[in-house]
Amino acid sequence: IVYENLSGLYYLINDVSVIILLSESAAKSGVPSAEDYDSYGYKTLVSSRATHLLDITCELVRGRRDALNKSNRTSGHDDIPWVIVYSDVDTVFLKNPIPYVEAKLFETVDEPNKSPQATERTGLTLASSNRSQRLSPSYDIVSSVDNINASGFEFYYCTGFFAINPTPASVVFFSQWEKELQAYPRLNQPVFNDAIRVPLIGDATIRHAPLKLHDFPSGRLFFETWEKEIDPDFASLKKSNVVVVHNNYIIGHDAKKKRFLDRGLWLLRD
């Protein structure tokens, strides 16, 4: 977990299962007040996202290369790939997203959301899949979608939730994203959507794909569109299949918290 301030650090400081990284800005500023959306401070904060992900991706690419070298010398070492899952803090995980993310990254046949049993089977299949399958992903990045046919893109990706297969192509992409964001602070999502469709080196491109909208809906889809369904049972069925709820398309900490509270999705005790 990368902390941009110290206010939430104390919830997990004693959890040995969590790796905590403190950003440079957090170390300097301690516990700053929340930044308003689209403010200079907010843009500075979100412009650092690419740098954090680039650092982590580079580290895992090096680790994967070392693991591969080791496995060539000592056979039987299967557990080599890693998947980076990035999530904003205004999300609630209703199901474990890893099987869904890996199913898309590696284009497995199983559909995790058919049933709880299918989810367990898919998780087992992915965890125990052979090296050739695990090392041949179909995509470098899979992302949730904010909108369809928006801003000139068929799928307008949301940088609030996406997953990365640490590959050399991912490193090049994050380097380009970081370079653009370091030019001057700005909202990172439009830059992400532009950069992910630009050739990396020569004719090479980053392999990317959308996660299913009904599994990873935007806040507008989950909290607005589906709640206006004429058939409440149909709306409830849609929501029951959701993996991750992203509380976007609303501005402000208090507004986000109230929206979660009203739907029984605020799980933290104050």
C-alpha cells in the first residue's frame, strides 16, 4: 500500500501481511488536509501514480527475470508471474478480484462469476496453471471502464482500478505515462487513455483490454443507472454480480462516505 499521507497508516502499521510504502510527499507533509478534485494539489498527487507503478513494475520484472534464470538451473519452479492490481481508495471489494483479473489477463476459459464454486475452481486453475500458460498472457494491462464511446475511445479506461502484468512493454508504457505527467501536474486518466494507444517502440503497442462492466462498474453505472432500473429485481441481480464497486462520479470525501453509508458499503468503524 502506497500512503500519500499518514492519516490511514495506523490502521495497518502492525499488519505483517501488508507491505507499506510511504510516498515522499507524505514523509514531508505528515497529515495534510484532503485535496479538492481538480486542484493543483490533487493533480500533483495523482500525477505521481505512474512513478509508483513504474517503480513496482520494474522491481517485479527484475524479479521475474531472476526467477526464470533460477528455474532454468533448478527445474520445477512454477510460481514465477506476478500481477499488480492497482485500486483507488474509494472502492469496496465485494468479491476477490484476482481470479477475474487473471482470467482476463491470461484469457482463461473459466468464468469466475458463474457461481461461488466456479470462482473457487478458477482460482485453483490459475494458481496451478503450467508455466507456458502463465508466462504467455494475452494482455499487459486490463482496466476498468469509466465510459463507452467517450473522448474518442470505444472504451474510456478508468485509472481507479486496473491490473498489470509486469512485462518489458509495461515498463516502457509506464515510463511514457510518467514522462507525460512529470511535464506538469494534471489529471492522469486522460493521459493514460492517450498513452496506452500510442505505439511504444516502432510498431509495438501495449496490449490492453477492458474488464467487464458488470463486474467492475463505474460509480455512475452502479449508483445511478442501475438504481433507476424499472425492475428492481433485475437491478439487484446486476449488483449481486459486482466484484468491485468504485465510488466515482461524485466529488468530496463526505459525499462519497454518505453514498457508501446509504447502501451499506461503508465497512470501516469510525
